[in-house]
Amino acid sequence: MKSRSAHISKRTLSTWALVIVPAVGWTQGTINLSTSAGEQTRFIVDGWTGQRLGGEAFWAQLYYANGSWAVESMLVAVDDPPVHPRSGAAAGVLASGTRLLNNINPRGGIATLQVRVWSAVLGATWEEAYWNWSSSTAAPGRCLGVSALFQIDTANPISFGLPPEVPSAIGASFPGVVVSSLSYPCIPEPATWAIGLCALLASIAGRKFRQGRLFETTRRALRRNAARGC
């Protein structure tokens, strides 16, 4: 009888362990990786020109750590891959949906965030990009930058029978990112020879246009004179 009780007790403890251990691991929070905040939106910009940057020429990744007291060396990347900032009219903005942050204690608590941005030619990850950037000669189109650290109150993704909390967008807290190569704009400006070539082509086109109009005017005048018997 004693051995049966001991067996039941061990089985009960094992069952509780299966319940408690995963619960301890559920220290998570969620955020919405959207930096749009209306008139208060801060952008990803070129440190030399102030131009808003986006499209496939750049990668952006979210880094985070638990609590409001974290320092940059404590940050880790989210599990999701890097994303391209938006381009066109929305250039310099991130809009990439929900991101799950692990080890946020308590669940849905405060997290410290940072956005890191780099030129796609430098690599597929921040770590690779930073190594290539720091070990090579500065050149146009080889840029990177990080935002200042900022904090956000994450949403609780596990509510035990209740709908999960809706994650907040980070736009209201996002400080923007200045991206630079230290020596050159991230998007190279046209070289002097290219500007000269464009001017030459424009001049030739204008000359051809004027010559065409002159030819047509002369032809019409000759026809009128012929009709008059001149």
C-alpha cells in the first residue's frame, strides 16, 4: 500500500512538473513592429542627406531585452528574419506586424527595444553587416545605424482562456534611425561625369527637336510659295 501511495505521489508530482515548467517558460510579450505614428512618425534616414531610406537596398531588425533597465550589450534579435523598410511615399517606415519577445518577465511586461538598419550589400544579418562595415573601406551604399534604446509595455500573448492582448505599435516610442557610412551618403549622388552626360544628352535632344521644327516650318513655307506660283 505504501509503495502504491508513493507511486501515485510521484506521478502527481510529474504531472504538476509538466504543467509548471512550460508555464515558467511562457514569460513572453508581443509588440507590433510598426513605426508609423501619424505626424509624430520618426523615420529611417540618411545621416548625410536626411533622405528617408527604404526598399530592398536596406535591412532592418528589431533587438530587445527584458525590463526598462537593459543596456545595449544585453539585447538579442527577435526570432523573425530582418525586414526591408517601406519605400515610395512611406519610405523610412517599418510595418511588419506582430513580433514575439521571449523572456519578458512578467508576461506582457516592459521591454527595452532597439532597431538596427544596414545596407543589404553588407550582409543578411546585423552581425555580418557590422563586421563587413568595420573591416572595409568606407564607400557609398555601405551604411548602417541603430536607434536609441526605447521602452514599450508589451502585450500578454497568453491569457489562459481569455483572448490574448492586442500588441501595441512601437511608433509612439520609436526615436528613428540615422544611417551613415561616416564618409558618404547611403544613396550615392550622381557623379560629375554623369551630370555632364545627362546635360549633353538633353542638349542633343533639344537640338534635334528644334531642327525638326525648323525643317517642318521650312517645308510648309515652300508649299505655300509653290501654291502661289513663286
